[in-house]
Amino acid sequence: MRLPDTVALITGGGSGIGRAICQRFAVEGARVVVADRDLPGAQETARRITTAGGTALAVEADVSDATAVATMAERIEADPDYGRVDVLVNNAGAAWGDDILQIDEETWDRNLAVVLKSAFLCAKAVLPGMLTRRRGAIVNVASVNGLSGLGEEGYSAVKAGMISLTQNMAVKYGDRGVRVNVVCPGTVRTPIWRERVERNPDIFDRLAAWYPLGRVGEPEDIANAVLFLASDEAAWITGATLVVDGGLLAGSPRMTRDLEAT
């Protein structure tokens, strides 16, 4: 097992990438706290873990709210089966708006709160304990949108901010035993795409043409990368940006074919 005697808090664990991370961590021996503002989703993730023989606690929390985060941290610390957080995965996220001329202030603020503010609040809540124990790992889930101009300006900007936050925390707390890294996924087949799939059932096949590996990602692809960075196998890695995108940022095979044809 790669995470024995480890307590892991995963935000946005009620579905998609978050659920895959929770389940992967549990298989590797972690006691998992599944945090999500969708309590039934968090409970379903926890149920799957416990049914498979793992240990999980479902917690309802809006991680963009400081009071809710503080309450969540207190609950974890008070639970005799948990009592601390060894690994934090800031995975909660959503994307609203696509054109800077059309995004209103409220939409911009929602992107900022759900993605970047939540990572700040959760890190602030668990860092003191990690620093006291001189051991801990934080893995932030950003996006290739934070590294390249791929649209969704509000979402992309806060994902870029998450990468910067990762680097700064890694530098500041590395000599006190805490590692901080970030994973940047490309397109991943998750429930967040449901409405677009209903409108365009072949959307993933169309998007696959942009990826050198010929497919979009699955939640398990991201979970495996997060697991590596959270484990002791990455003991000398901090401040790193791990791109998990099927080769998207390396270049587009579709563009290459079009150029060669020309």
C-alpha cells in the first residue's frame, strides 16, 4: 500500500475526478474524508469505499466558505478514526462563463471562490497541523487551461492562480516538511460534461482528435497522478506542475495533419 496510516481530505469528492481520487486513495490504505457540498454524492463515494473494505467519512461542506471549512476541519480533528489531515487534495471546482466581454462580476467571483479561494481556505485550515508534525502533502487539481489560452477565461485565470499558489506554498513550507504540487488535467470524461454530451453526443470523439494519445482522459488517469504526488514515491518533488493531458500541450496531431496536407 502506498498510503498506509494516512488521513486524506479530498474536496469535490462526490463525483468525477474527486470520486476517483477518493476510491484510489482508499485502495492504497488511506482513511478518506470525502468533502462535497453535495452530501448525497459524498455519501455515495463513501459507501463505495466502505463496501470495498476501505474507510471513509462523508462531510457536507461548501469549501468556498471559511466557516464551513473551519467546521469541517474541527470535525475531522475530533473524530477518533481520523484526528488529523496528512494529505489534502484541493479538487473542488466548476467553470462558468466563456467570454470576458460576457462574464459578469458575479460569475467571475463564483469561479474565484469555488476554485482558488477554496484551495486557500482548506490549505490554511490543515497546514498548522502538518507543520507541527513536520509532514504533509497538498495536491491541487488545476487544469491545462491555467497554462494555455483555451477559453473559459474566468476558470482559466483561477486555475493559473492555483498553479502560482502551489509554487509559493511549496517554497515557503518545504523546509518544514510539507510538499505542495499541482496536477493539470486536459479534457476528462466527467459528469460536468453531461449537458454538452446531451447536446453533442459525439463531443468526446471530436475532442479526441486534438490529443496525441487519441482519446480524452478518464477520472482514473488523474487519480493515479494525484496518488503519486501524495505518496512517499514523490518525496523529493515539490512545487511541480504535472500535466496529465494526453499530450495536448505538446502539440496537436490534427493541426500537424492539416499542415502536412497543405
